[in-house]
Amino acid sequence: MKRIALFALIACGLQVQAQDMSGIIKTNPLGWLAGQYQFGYEHFLSEKMSVQVLPGGIYGSVTLFPNDSTSNLTSVGAGRVGVIVVPEFRYYFDGDAPDGMYIAPFGRYRSVTTTLNNDGNSSQTRTAIGGGFVLGYQYSLANGLTGEVFLGPQFKSTTTTSTGAYDEFGFAVDDESDTGIRFGINIGFGFRPVP
């Protein structure tokens, strides 16, 4: 709640035009629904280019179901803790950043440790490294508020390590490399350049 109140105060205090922005502080509210809290910054290099980084923390509870039919468990509660970082380079097609359509190659690092509630010594850490690109559209309002939506392909390679009896409970997951889709929305608040 403190973060939401802080962003509301910033929104009320900012009165900037889109073309006056030097950067935008932003967050991905869809991630909040999955226990992934990202807050980042987009910095404009020119009217056509910017760089962005969205670091975040992952925290929450999950229910695990065994993927091994020999397990005598039906489900177990677990806690998740981790980090995610997504750096990005953006090119705005119309040359009117932060407004308009853009293409953005990105990298992605995510590491999450899941610890069983009934056995604190049994955990699994999954680390994914990858990247891809997205097409997106960002728009800005007169009060500095911005919104955007993006979609594109991504590739990731995942490694997994387990401790304690995690694998014996039937929750083991293999390492993998695969492709997928990255989709999301960001909301943010823009800042004036420093004189």
C-alpha cells in the first residue's frame, strides 16, 4: 500500500508534457497478480531511442502437485522468493518517444527458490536466462502518466537445482530450453529533464 500511495502522490505532483520527459519510472501491474513486483526506469537517449531496465522481486505462496505418480502426496504448500531483471533497448518508429510504436530487443534473468512449507530444508531453485524482442505501443497523458502494452517472442534456458528431499516428494522439474511469448503492460510517470 505504501508503494501505491507513493505513486499516487507522484502522479498528482507531476505536470509534464510527453516531449519534455527525460525518463519514466514504471511498473508492470500484471506481475503483481503473480507475486512478481517489478519497478524500473526508461531513459530517453533521443526522440527515437531509449534504454530501460525493470528489476523486481518475486514473493508469494504456491500449491505444488506431484508430477510423479509414485508420490504419496496430493499437494503441498510452498513459499517462493526470487529476483527478476529485464534490460531493454527501444527504438520508436515515429521518432516521438515516449509516444508511439516501438521495437525492443531485451534480455531476461529470473531466479526463484521454492521451499516446501512442511520441510524447510527441501527447496528447488530455477534460474532462467534468455531474451527476445517485443513490439509495443506506449502513450502518454498531459499529467505525466504513461501506459504501454507489448508482445513478442522470447527464448530462455532454465537450470534447476534441488536441496533436501525436494525431488523425492515428486516435484522435480528438468532443465529446459524453450521459446515462448512475452506479453505485458506497464504504467509509469514521466520526469522533466534536469536543467
